[in-house]
Amino acid sequence: MSGEARRRRLRALVRRAGISATQAGDLAIVERAFVHDSHARERNGASNERLEFLGDSVLGFLAAAWLYETFPDDDEGLLTVRKARIVNDAELARTARRLRFAEVLELGTGMRNAGGEDNPTILAGAFEAFVAALAISYGLETARLFVETQHIVPLDHRAAGLLDPKTRLQHHAQEHLGGTPVYRDANVGTLQAPMFASEVEVNGAALGTGTGPSKRSAQQAAAQAALAALELSGA
């Protein structure tokens, strides 16, 4: 994407947070939020890692504050579970994809060739960095509006949706199948683009497979596939 086209997309993202074109001003910090370390190293420039560090804390605070106000009857334990779902990489990456972050990500040549623009960890990091950039450039209230309207509110906050796929599969398998899920993992990626594959079995029967940039994410994907297969079969 050309420089001007990229800036148009960045301005569109800033408008999602309620900032008008006349208010947007200098987009330098916002631009940096999308510069991955692989690109920065190639150009000897600054990456989004410091912004990601700050954004992680800002996002955690905003999520905790929203949950505190929205679920006044939840105890600390349940609030913690809810918060973990809001800030986990898979959910952040899902929102980043919906907002077309891949179009403005700046990646190193090798990372881009390896499909880094759809890497959940990279997308989640860019989301956190963008939240920090909003807070620095336009204030915490702007960051709050963006996080709540574009990420938190669209999530499914029903109690049934709080448990991750592995936990739900384990409960289902023990209650209805009389067994415990077993995961078989394999490293199928490269050093530059980590990728793992996982297959989950219960009582020796393969139920689902999945892939992801970490063993945990691959196992979660396999568990989700297994739950979908069990739902179809009525098991």
C-alpha cells in the first residue's frame, strides 16, 4: 500500500475512535503503532514494541473498568475470567482483522512473505500499540471509546462463552464421553514464522485438528474443531 493510501486508512481508523479529520493532526505516533520489529530492523527505525508495552496496560485498565461497571454482581474471580477473554491475543487479533489492520501493518520482507499480516500475535500487538497511540495522541477517553465500541461490546459476554474451547471440551468429554482429551502436537512452522499443528483425541478417537502460532493456540483451535464436530454429531 502506498504512503498516501496507508495514511488514508490510518485516518479512517482514527475516525473509528471518534476523532474527526480536522482533529487528527500529526499521525506519526499512530503510524508507529503498526511498525513491526521485523520492519524496524530492516530500516534501522523504531518499532511498535514500546507502544505495545504501554497499550497492554492501558487495555487491561479499560477492560477492568468496563467490567467493574457492567457486572456489579460479579466477584473478583469471575471478573478476572471475563477480563482474560477480553485481552487475549485471539480476540484482539479477531478485532484487528475486522478493522483491516493488515492493510497498514509494516512488516519485514521475510515476515510478510511468511504471512505475518495474519499472525495473531502480531495483530494483537498492533491492536495494543494502537490503543496506546490513541491514548498518547488524543487522550485516555478516546482510547476508552475505541476499545469499548470496537472490541469489548461486540464480544459475547454470556457466561457460557467465558470458558475457552479446551476447558469446554474437557468438561464435555468427562461428562458425556467418559474420557479426557489428549493433544498431539507438531511443529510445522519455521523460526521466522512459528506454526504448530495439534490433533485432539478422546478415548483414542480423533475429534479435531487445528493450527496456530503457539502450541496453546493450536490446541485451542483443535478443541474448537472437536466441539463443532461433537455438536454436529450430537455426541
